[in-house]
Amino acid sequence: MQAPSGNRFTEVKSALRDRDLHTVCEEANCPNMGECWSGRDGPGTATFMLMGERCSRGCNFCDVQTGGMDPLDPDEPADVAAAVEEIGLDYVVLTSVDRDDLPDQGAGHFAETIREITRAAPETLVEVLIPDFQGEPDLVRKIIDAEPDVIAHNVETVERLQWPVRDRRAGYEQSLSVLDQVRRESDAYTKTSIMLGLGEYDHEVYQTLVDLREIGVDIVTFGQYLQPSRSHLDVFAYVHPDVFDTWRRVAEEELGFSYCASGPMVRSSYRAGELFVEALAREEENLDEARRIARAASQ
């Protein structure tokens, strides 16, 4: 893990502040922020959080504030694209709060940001981590039609623990339906993330992986759940690194996921996973070599 520091880190932070933009990296105090922003072999990556700092949902694992929604900033898509171009990011991740209060739940705003980045920085790979849009296919299709390189949506945990972990408006089957639609209607890589340490059983984790592979999800990440504050869910267990490594092998070698990033400090948007996609999409490496590149970067 690389501490947030250096000229590159300062440059990224300044570009974001100048445009009043928000990143999940900062909002979630991500432990990988220094590595991602500073980069190791290139310009690095950043995860932008769209549509404000407040969420319409209240998931019990998440530290983002709930309620008191602000109007969308119509300049945000262009401002994000300008920041990406100025910083020279080779990979950008877009995510957002949930905006159930909006007629299209923010799908159009999300899609416009993708298009603005593509126009301003056509060489930049774009990954999006989207809400479930309440499982409405027309809204998910707005994201698909904007043609990002990776479309991610997180199931977060096993089916049994969806509540109390997630807001009741979310759900396991609803999340699977979003990922299934993306896989059927898009050429983008599909991706999801699972937190461990919430009280899940091994057979439940395995079944989740099976369910994800049955609908063709390409990439899965595992990370340790960490309690953001005392008002959030308690950590049920701190999972040993060997267990994370076992799930990586199960995902890749047994079940056939293209890539699995798995470790206590891994998060959904994680530099090693992004390097894997870059190796496939930009360098045209084969699967094994792309995995090797990603693993080497995370050592």
C-alpha cells in the first residue's frame, strides 16, 4: 500500500478541487488511494463519484451520507472529462450515489459523463460502477449505449445477508438481473465485488460465485469489510489472507472468471484489476499474461 504523497498525487488532488469534483477514493478513505493516484508505471487512475455526496439509500456498510439530495450539476459531465484530460489518466472509474429521487435515477447524467470523457480523452479506458437503477432495463440500457469499456455493479454480499447489509431497495436477484442484462447486451467487461467478514458461510460465497458465472460475469473482487463507524455494521470476522487467496483460485481456476483480485485491502475499484483490463484491451495480451501483469503491480 502506497501512502498518499508526491507530485503526481498533488496534481490529481488539485485538478479535482479546482472543479469541485468528488472521488470515492477520498469519500471512502480508500487505503489504495496513493497507489492509484500516483501510478507506478503510468498516469494512474481515479474513481469519480457522480451526482453529489448524498445518497437516496442507506446501506449499513457504507459511510456516504443519506438524504437531503441536491440537484444535479449540469456541468459535472464536462468538468469530469476536463479533469481526466488535464491529469492525463489512462483509466478512469465512474461511480455514483443512488438517486432514486430522480425520474431516470441519474442514468442519463451517468451516460453523458461517459460520452464527454470519450470525446475529451478518447484513449482513456472508462469503467463504470453503476447503481441497480431499481432493475429497470431501459435505464441500464442508457449506460450500455454510452459504450464504456467495463460495466460493474456490486452484489456486495451473499444472498442471505443482503439485508441488513444493503438498503431494502437493493436485492440479490435485482443485482444479478442488471449484470445479466449488461452481459447480454454489451461488449463491455462485466465486473462485481463481494465483501467478506460480514458473517457469510463458505458455501454461500461459492454459490454466489456460481450464480455470477452462470450469467457470464468476467471479473470479481473480494475485499475485507471494515466498519466505517460505530453506527455501521460490526465486523463479524477478519478474514485471513490465505482465505482470500483460496477464493481467488476458486474463482479463476475452478469457475473460470477471467480475473479475480482478492485480498483484505482490495476494493471494487482497484489498480490491479484496472491493469488487467488494460493489458487485455490496450496491450492485447492473452489472459495469463494479463493476470501476471496485474499481480505484479499489486505486489
